[in-house]
Amino acid sequence: QIAGMLGHFAGAFPAETLRCARLLVGAGMNPMKIHALMYRQDLHRIIRAGLTSNNEALRKDATAFANELVARGFNQFRGVLEPDYEVPPEDGE
């Protein structure tokens, strides 16, 4: 539920939601929990909001977070880094 709320607010508060997502996932989060967050696309929305920000530091942080997830074996996050990536709609849209 927390990741869903963060995903919902990512467009309006990209820096804050990215910071919270990084804390939530952390270095030791169970991979199955990360898969659950990926299934709902919340992390994708949060990372993409950071990548499309006007803030260069935030874009770098979002890129680093996506790369960290890829390095942990979550290759689905490679697509988020592509310039033509489209943010998935939220549930209920």
C-alpha cells in the first residue's frame, strides 16, 4: 500500500517519492517483495518521475536506483531508462 501511494504521488513529488522508495526497498529487501512492487508498476512510475524531472541531481539518483535494481537481477528496470518509455497507468485509470 505504501508503494502504491508513493507511485500515485510520484508525478507531483518526484524527489520525495524516490527517496522514500529507496528507503523502502533498501539493500536487503526480500526479492519477492520487490517483485510485488514491480507487478503493480509503482516503482516504475516513481523512477520515471525522477528521470523526467528538471532537477539533474534527481535524474542521476533515479538512474542510479534503476541501475541498482538491475544489478540485483531486476532487469525489468532497464526499460524505464529508455527515452521512449511510457509510464504505466495506475490501477483504476
